[in-house]
Amino acid sequence: MAINRPSGTYDSSYGQDMAIFRTRLQWLLLVAGLIFTLTLPLYANGYILYLLNTFCITLIVVLGLNILFGYCGVISLGQSAFMAVGAYTAGAMAVNMGASFWVALPCSALATGLVGMIFGLPALRIKGFYLAVSTLAAQFILVTLFLNVRPDIFGGSYGLQLPAPKLGNIVFNTPAKMFYIIIPITLVMLYFAKNIVRTGVGRAFIAIRDNDLAAEVAGIDVFRYKLLAFFTCNIYAGIAGCLWAFTTRAITPDQFTLHESVWFLGMAFVGGIGTTIGPVFGTFFIRGLDELVKAMSPLIFAIFPTLKPEHIIGLGPAVFAIVVISFILLEPRGLAHRWEILKTSYRMNPFAY
């Protein structure tokens, strides 16, 4: 349809209609973006690269949550705990078994996916709020297990210290070097998230989200696809946990809190659930806002010298709550909807009105 392209651009084949990058301008922007991204470590400092690495790891988690919640309609309040499963699987394999990062990464993804399926089993009997509570239980159960069970393997309250990833003689021990591991993995996970909705599995997810009873009548095995959604979502969390473990090279149970799970959910809301670009916008917006609040803390202390440090610490969560509530009330479809309006205006040019 012409409305989905800039004025005067038409599709002449099914492949063109299904393509992600459809015009010459989009391909040009893609190539320019990749060149800029891959050369970024040459002129960006270590702190900026660390922030970008953290942003990409968070994005992977939110992409997985978006598949479960945005496409399948199943909410999860334990995403941080599932990320901990990936991190501790990778950490235990690296520390206790001497496994390399390249072996630990797929093992973390698989282990986290299987654990996610276990906590997804209640989806057979319950749904909605009650299923969300079962994932909330996972948040406390899993973190408590890593804290108290087998300290000789998981390190207890002291956590684990991981070695840097290696590839031949290359040691990835700086943010700039880890950047070249994290960015390709993030792009692959983003591409997979974009394409899953275009498959039969993705269409089944959307049917269950819209009306699970109608989907079951139509012949869709609702329980099977919900378990598959949990599995896929937690593969993302496991990969993100493994990347986090080898990026920080020190993991402890207090890094994976309910606070982080709520932040992941808020990023999905703000960006726009049920879209691929939404998690990108939401993660960038919320993480950027959090960094802005931290950067403004000295200025706030200078303006209001009577404030105590605990007041500033609570400022970040307060701003986050205000932003999420504002989006729920004023723009429930998130930043992705604003982006679609902007693209439609461009495509309809010169008749954008």
C-alpha cells in the first residue's frame, strides 16, 4: 500500500512488501548508523561506552519482556530475577568450571529459558494479575536461592568475580572492547524480535493477547504458546544476564532486585508495548532520564543546601513514577506511537495534514 511508503514509492513484489528496510534512504541510514556505531570507541570515552553497554544490555531484557507482555499479553514482575539466572549460570560456569564466555553465553540463555518455563507453568490455570503474582514470587525465590544456597558455587552474599572474556589473544577487559561483543549481540536480538511477530508463532502470540478464548477456539494451543513466550522472553533475560556478568565481572544478589524488574516494565510501557522500536525508545528515555537526574544532583544540592542525601536518592524513583503515570494517562501507546505519527507525516508529504 502506498500509504506505508514515501509518496511515489510502491512495492512490486512480496519481498519488497515484507522487507524491513524498504527504501534507498533507509538503507543509507542503516549503513551510516552501523559505521558510526562501530567506530564509536575510537572517539568516545570509557564512561560513555560503559553507559552504551549498559543501555544495550537493558534493551535486550526489555525486548524479551516486550515479546512476553507486548505480543502475548502476559505480564512479568520477575525479569530481573531471570536476568540473575543468566548471570549466575555464566558466573558459576566461568569460576567453577573454567568455561569461556562463548560457552557460557548459550548455556545461560538455555538455563534461563528453562527456568522461565517452570515459572510459566501456572499459565495453565491462572492468568492476568494472578499470573503476574507468580512471576513476582520468582523474583524473591530465585534471588534468595543465589544468596543462601551453595555459597561455594554462587558465592553467597559476596557474589562471584568473573574473568574477562577472551577470543584468542584478545582480552575484552575494557568497555571499548566489550562494546564489540555487546553491540552485535544486541543487533541480532533486535532483528529476531522484529521478525518473530511476522511468523506464525508471533501471530499466535498476538491472537492470545487480544482474546485467548477466541484463540483457543481457533485451534491455537494457548498453554503451549504461553510457555513458548516465557521461554523466549527468558532467553533474552539470560543473554542479558551473561553480558552483564562479564561486563561488570562481579555479580552479587543485590544487583537483581524488584526495583530493577519494575524499571524494565516501565521502560516497556513508556516505549510502547507490542512494538519493536518501543523498547529502544523506552530504554533510552528512562535510562537517559536516570543519568540526567544523577548529573543534576550537585546542582540541586547547590540550589537547596538544606536537602539531605537520602532526598536526592529518592528523586530518581520519584521522577520515574511521574513519567510512567504520565504516559499511562496521556500517551498509553508510548513513544512508538509518536514515532509512527512522525513517519506517517513524512510518508504522506506533501499532504501530511
